[in-house]
Amino acid sequence: MRRDVQAVLLILIGGALLRISLTDMYLRYVKDGLRPALIAAGAILLLVGLVSAVRDGIQRRAVEPAADAGHAHAADGEPVAPAPAADEAGHGHDHSAGPRAAWLLCLPVLALFLIAPPALGSYTASRSDNVVAKPAAANNDAGFPALPPGDPLPMTLADFLIRSVWDTAAPLKDRDVQLTGFVTPGKSAGTWYVTRMVISCCAADAFARKIEVHGAAAPPTDSWVTVTGRWLPNGQVQADDAMPALTAAKVDRVPTPKEPYE
């Protein structure tokens, strides 16, 4: 890869980072708090690429006149071959070219500019185990705080999972709740889950939170829905990999949220 191509690639990568970080697109890939770092990284790469491109252009303009002046002619008018360059006189290759593997950097750049991959969805969720880590409140004598008022009560999937699995007071019993997530089909016919992906830093460390939905037909895969219903006790309690269930009274299609991860 030539040096001028390397500079163009740096400019493209920096531009791609700025493109996603200056819009809400970056929320498909990283947590909200990483936006300043993405903007800084994109600006630095863009600046380095521009400086490299300008520097290489100046050097090229300086070399060309020297090359023209070096075309000496013999007395009989025949041109004399110029002296070999240092690299040619040495081991015959140009150190200004980077490794060919550097071309692979073009792939994520093209993906961001041309495809803009969506946030993680049912494909990843179906291959992820449900994770309901035991909270500190489950070990305290005081237990969990009371649920806030609301009928139905909007809850995150994390709150619903923790209360249904680890809260022995069963505060969700006979309580109408609302859960929002995307649709993940189950392995058996007619089974589906309302799902949210969880990330700590970026999409690479994502895992799924899933709740099985009963009493309603499955909407299209990966569509976003708000499910209104009640906790369905199914014996899935006191376990990190429990799969709680909900009996749906209503399922409404909703737009994809700006921030798709919990």
C-alpha cells in the first residue's frame, strides 16, 4: 500500500468515525458515554491523514524537478541512465509501502459508509443465554424496595427479570407491567421472547435479556414491541439462567428506540 493511499485511508476512517459519532448511529455499536472518545479519535485520524497527504504532495513536487535535472546526456546526445535509487541499489523494494493486510481496513470503512450495520438483534440474542445476575438486594435483610406506582407499570427487562427471579416477596404477582424490546423467535413453534441486548462497553461484549411471552401471536422477528401483561410464575426462580414468562394482554408495535441497548 503506497503512502498516499495510506493517507486517504486514514482520512476515510476518521470521516467514518465522525459520521457515526456526530449522529445517533454510534448508539448501535457503543455506549452513550463513549461519544466524546469517538469524536476525538475520528478528528485525530482525519487530521493525521490530511497532514500525511499534504506532506507527501510536497515531497513529490520537490522530487520531480530533481528527477528532471538528473536526466544527463552524453556527448553524442544519447541519454545517460540515472543512478539507481537507494532502495533499488540495496535490496530492491520500497519501504514507503505498508503491508498488504492494511487493505483490510477498507472493509469496516466501506461497511459504515455503504451499509451502516444495524444494532444487534434476534440473531445474536437467539445464540445468547439469558443472564439474571443475583443482585445485592437479594442478600440484604431489608430486601428490595417497593415498586413504584403505575398501572400498567413500565419496567426495563432487567428490573422485571430481577424481581421475578430473585425477589421472594413476589411484588409482580397480579401486577400489570409494560415491557419494551424486540422480538426473538423461540426454538419451538409459536414461542417468542421480548428481548433487549445489554452492553458494558460496545457490541462486542453484548448479552441478551429475554422474557418468554404467552397469550399472543409472535410479531415479525426483530420488530420492536411494547408488551402489556402480567408475570406468569413458571418456577424459573433463584437461578442466574432463569427464563421468566409473561402473559400478554396486549402487544403494540413501536418504533426502534434511539438507544436500543439496556
